[in-house]
Amino acid sequence: MLSHEDNGILCRVGPGTLMGDLMRQYWLPGLMSVELPEADGAPVRLRLLGENLIAFRTTSGAVGVLADACPHRGASMFFGRNEEEGLRCVYHGWKFDVSGACADMPNEPAESNFKHKIRATSYRAVERNGVLWVYMGPRETPPPLPGLEPNLLPDGEWQVTSVQRECNYMQALEGDIDTSHLGFLHLGAIPPEAATPGTFSEYSVRYKDPKYEVVDTGYGTMYGAYRPAEADSYYWRVAHFLFPCYTMPPVGVLGLKVVVRAWVPLDDDHTMFIMMGPKMGRANASMAGPRQVDTSVTRSLGAGGMGRFLENTTANLGRWRMAANRSNDYQLDRQSQQTDSYSGIAGIHLQDQAITESMGPIYRRNQEHLGTSDMMIIRTRKRMIQAAKALRETGAAPPGVEAPDSYGVRAGGVILKRDQHWLDATSSLRAAFVDHPELDLAVTGNIPGA
């Protein structure tokens, strides 16, 4: 469990908070490039780390991110005119460029130099592989973007997905670093006999109490969770937490899986899940590829995709909301729960969303009762709190900020002999940007997500 004080440190991300200051040391995925599709197009409201912002694409195609409130008298810049390399407030015509400089102040005398004294709060933004990255930190020269492999794939080989979750980023993120829930929430209704023998699928549904080893890394934390495979082998699931809010869950084959998930804090109570990975069908993408899938297994898991979205609105929190949500009990089907689904909720993502949102906006972690299966969660929380305190107390740079190449890792599953040490045996498979033509997706079996 965590004390009330440490839970606040971990979860509060607004300006001036310890974790908010830590988050602001990093570039964060703010939104997808497709959300600003055209030059001089409509501005977009963006909430990030508890701040209300406006994102817009200029005439030249550059992206600006300004505070929502005009520095004149606080009118919303969302209503502004996006024109000629700047955003103009429609209240009195003050215009600001992407750096926050006031480019025009038409309601003041032409000879006045007042506009040169006024700046809007602005944050730097860059685009890479369909993601608009935002830096909200204090450095005059921002750190490098993290070297996340799926965000560095060649043109035409990547895809990005966003889904909003109505809870604190940390409880959403923790589901990704908790491998034991796989055998219950997602696979609990699938008997071992339904799985292809000798595959990840069989081992996942047959042995639901994995043992853990957890280590600190230069970018965050990593776990290896193992369970019996054959008489002389273990099935290992290797996964990562990467500062400040990324996970690489162990679905698929270690060495082939090229996916990262960002759990971006919009504020203390809302999170944007942004997944970056290869396009479906890419040759080495273990999120896709040819394999046989038992239709009865597919029914028990649900569609497995994101499901249907509500229509986006222009509100600060109006983007990428699921149609199945708290208001309709995530379309829970009690009959299905009694027959072919452990949870009665369709789709792996929606199952996770329902459970993490059910804890409330921020769960009071001093009420928890943690077990050995929570080792990775305990270590990750501790590492984050220590890093936030060290930044505040000594100015120590948080993990990974100045080491973008350290983010070049992969996660996934692997079969190892029982006398092999998992760290040594998986070192080459965990390295990013390496092809492994010797690996076969068939080892995962017939159960998606296993």
C-alpha cells in the first residue's frame, strides 16, 4: 500500500506538483497528427497535465500549442482565427505565433511597442510518425524525443490509436504491468483444452499464478514473469515500464513485438491512451500476422479491438471516448458472463477500461492489500516517487530524459530452458531495430492476447 502522501505524489500532475514537474521534463504525446489535418484549420482544445491548451496548425504546417486563455483578458483562444502563421483572438484581435510572441495588436496605437512586451504561454511541439509531441518543461533546449521503436518506423509502416480513459493515469497504466490478471479478466473463461497444445496460449490459461522477477533499468523498470511450459522449460513474459508513462506489455513474441503504449495524463482524473505500433500486416508485427484463431475463443474474448467511439466534441475532454462506458456498465452482458466470458464485457481493451475506471478517479492506495503478483507495480511506484522527489530536492535528471536510445527495447513472450537466466537469454531479443527471421508467430497459439 501507499501512504496518502505518496499516493498524492504519484497521481497529481498539475503545475507545481512533484509528479507534474517530473512529467514536464519529458516530451509527451499530446495528440495525433490527424487531429490537426490542415494548415490554417480549426484549432483543437487540448488538456494536458491539468492545463487547458489550444493546438493549431499554421499556414506553413508548423504546430503551435498555446494556453487557452488570451493574455489580454482571458478570452478563449479556441474561438480564434487561425491565419497567416498565428492564432488571432477574436475579442480584440491580438495575434500570437507558435512561440507565444504577440505578432499583432491592432487595437493599440501603431506607434506603441506594447505588443513586444506581451507573450502567450506556449509550448514547443514537433511531429514524428503521426504523433504531435509537446514539451511543457523548463529547459531552454528541450531534451531529445525518446527513441521508441514504433515511433521511428519507416514512412507508411506505422499506425497510432487514441482512447480516453476516465481515471488517473497510474491506475490505467498499472494494468499493463500486471500480467497475472491476464488469466482471469481476459482469459478466465477459456479452458486449457481450448488452447493449442505447446503454445503461449496453453501455458497462459493452464497456469494462472506466474512467478516474478523485477529489475530497475535506465529507462524505468522491467519484469520477467514465468510459468511452467514443458517439463524442461518455462514460458516467460517480459515487459517494461518506461518513464514517465509508457508501457510495453508482453503480448506476442519477444523479438517480434514492436508496440508501445503511452498513458498520458490529461489531468488527475483523465488519461489518454495512445498506442504506437506497426501497421497491421507488417511482416514482423506480432500484433497481426497469419494464424488460426478458434472462433469460440474469439467470442469469449470479445472483438479484441477498441470498439465503437462516441462522436468527438470540441470540449477539452471530448476526444476518443468509448461508446461502452460507465453510464451503460460498459455494455456488460450477464448471460455471456455465465456462459462464454469471464467478465461479460466484450473486448480486452474495454475489460481493462471498465476495471480501472471502476476504482474511481484516483484510488486510495492506503486501502490496498498487495501480494507477490504486485511486485512490478510496487517497484514502479517506488521508482517514480523517488525520481520525482530527487528532481525537486536535488535537480537530478529523471531516468531516460537524456538517454533517448535507452528506450529502444521490445517486450513479449519466450520459451526458455529452466536452467537459463532470463536476463542473459533474452538480451538480444529485447533489443529494438533488430530483425529475427528465425522467430515464428505460431508459438503464440490460438488465443489473442495470450
